[in-house]
Amino acid sequence: QVQLVESGGGLVQAGGSLRLSCAASGRTFNSYHMSWFRQAPGKAREFVAVSWTGGVTYYADSVKGRFIISRDNAKNTVYLQMNNLKPEDTAVYYCAADERAWVVLGPSLANRYDYWGQGTQVTVSS
């Protein structure tokens, strides 16, 4: 069992930056693929980025070049550095974890992840 706790959300002006953190319980963090998703009001949950266990990362086109996902296996934590934020980035941001191989081929399949955090609100004002 893995528990995920996100933090770091808040209110920021357009063009600003925030860093989200997702702390995971358990002793096998480095065996989990870690992803970030977001969900805006009235919209479906949207894939943002993934950090695969091998260290490779992948981003949604909407955030590529602005967001950076990273992980610290010693701290059981995955981060999402968000730069040049836009009002359309406003959403609840969730981290998700799964150790199975399917994540390599389809990291955006939200309904297949085993573990989710409770989410943290990010609001970007114009």
C-alpha cells in the first residue's frame, strides 16, 4: 500500500512559478512510476507528466517547456516545478503512482493507476 500526499499549491499570478511536492509512504518508492495529473472544474482529469522508474520523463504538450517533473528517491518524493504559469493551468493537481509496466506505454490512462493523492489546488490569476 502506498499513500501519497501532495503539497505546494496556491494562488499565483500569470507568469509566476510554483513547485508541487508529492510525498509517498512505503519503502519501495523507486519501483513506482510517478505521474502528475490535473483536473479543472467541469473537465476530465488530464495527464501532465510522468517520471518513469528509469529516470526518463514525459510531458503533455500543453506543459512541455514550462513544467519539470523530478523525483528524489531518497526522500520518497516527486516534484512538479511549474514555470510561466497561465490561467488555463488552474486546476486541482494530483499525483499518481503505479509500479506496473503498462505505465511505460500509456502514462495518461488515469483510471488504471493504483494510487492517488488527495490533490492540491493551483489557481493562476490573469
